[in-house]
Amino acid sequence: MTANKKTVRPPCTRRLTKEHRDEHGASQLPAFGVLTLGFALACVGMAFPWPEWRQMWLFCAALFFAAKAVVLPDHSVLAFTLFWPGLDAQAFNRGVKAHRRLVLSGMFNFGIGLALIFIAARRVPSSFAGTWVAMIGFVLALHCGVFTLLAAWWRSLGRDVAPLMEAPLLAGSVTEFWGRRWNNAFRDVAHAILFKPVTRRFGAVAGMWAVFIASGVAHELVISVPARAGFGGPTLYFALQAFAMSLERGCPIKSTLFWRLRALAILLAPLPLLFHTPFVMNVCHPFFQAIGALP
């Protein structure tokens, strides 16, 4: 007497029902729409003789929406896409309430940033140096100010979002700066689509290098292409950062003043490779003139 054997089809080989296929197709539609929007913005930036600074913002928006398309959540798609600059969709759909510290931090950074843009930059006699002062103020006002206040607002509504910047000047190492304190939105999407798959196949060092080379290429698009010069500088800058992080592996780093100054030196010394003179004078200077920050 032979026992009946029940054959079980592995989950990965099961056929999707019509309902599952319809649901899967519907979930792809928002991502396709967002990706199409990013592609359209990139085409507009290349097709028309825009001022360099407008072209820069179009390319930034194109990359932003392309990244959004990769990590869209299952719901709250519109809010996540248009009203939050972060790229951690899972955190956006988690619940949390603490936000008061972010409000104070965001207001402080926003105020200092505006003062640098509209007051201090005008008082610098050199147009090149004045543009740099305005650029620093812009990062403080937007990335550390507005985006932090936006994070506080979403957290007050119960969304577990984190600010894009986490006190970058307190980084004790280059690894801590790029991994936890600077532009967490890019870190989130790069970790998902580059670091993890490359690491699984070639190891963590290769995954880290892949992320930084990709970052260099992305910055070439939004910095060197609008400036029409300085090509290779942004990629070299991020390659140097990847090299510094490789040297830090296994190094007993401590959160002391020495290590913080060392990290800042590595981050700031090659900064002219990233924000090269053609970008500063051909893109940023006209932008700050257009908003009334510089004469």
C-alpha cells in the first residue's frame, strides 16, 4: 500500500492569480509615473537653452524623482513623493511623535543660513568668496533648516522620518559623516539599490566604492554638466572619500577633537574638486544674483 504523496509547488514557482497580477501591475503605475516625470525633467533640462542654474535644478529634480520611483511605499505615495525629501519609505509609514528638538534645530539653522545668504555674502568683497558664503548658507537654510523643520512636521503627524542631516560637524570619522550624518536620503536609496547587491557578490568594500563612484557620477550631472566644465572633479572627490573610508576600516576611531578635525580636513581639503570654480561662478553665482542675494 503506497502512501499518497502531496506535491507542493515552491512559492517562487506558483502562478499569480488574476487578482495578484492586477494588484502587482497597479503598484507599478505610480513608480512608472514618477520615473517618467524625472526623465521628462532631465529632457527639458537638456533640450532648452536654460540658464545654467535652472538646468542644475532640473537635473537635481530628475535624479530626485528617479530615486523616489525606486523606493515608493505601498500607500501615501503622493505625500512621500512631493512633500518629503527623504527616501526611506518604510520609516515614512511608521509611527512616532518626538519632534520638538528638530523644530529648534531647524529654526536655528534656517536663521543662520538666511543671514549668510542675504547679509554676510554681500559684505564679502570677492564675488567668488561671497558665492561660497552664500552656498554654505544655502546648505544650512535648506538641507539643515527647511528639511529639518519638514521632518519635525511629519513626525508631529506620526511619521517616523529622520532629518536629512544629523549634526555633520560632530562626525568623528569620514565613515560616520557619510554613513550617518550627511544626506541620509541618498544613503538610504544607495544602500538599497547599490551597496547591498554589490556587497552580496563582491564584499562590503566593493559595495562602498560602488556607492561613492555612483555619487560622483550623479554630481557630475548636477554640477559639471550645467557648468559645462570641471568634468571628473566630483568623481575624483568621492573616490578620495571612498579611499579614506577604506583606510578607516579596523582603525580605532574615537569621538575626540583630534578625530573630528581629521575628518573635517579629509572632507574639506579636496572640496574644490567637487564644487569647482566653473560651477561656483557659472551656476551658483548667477543663481544667488537671481534671488537677490548677490549684486
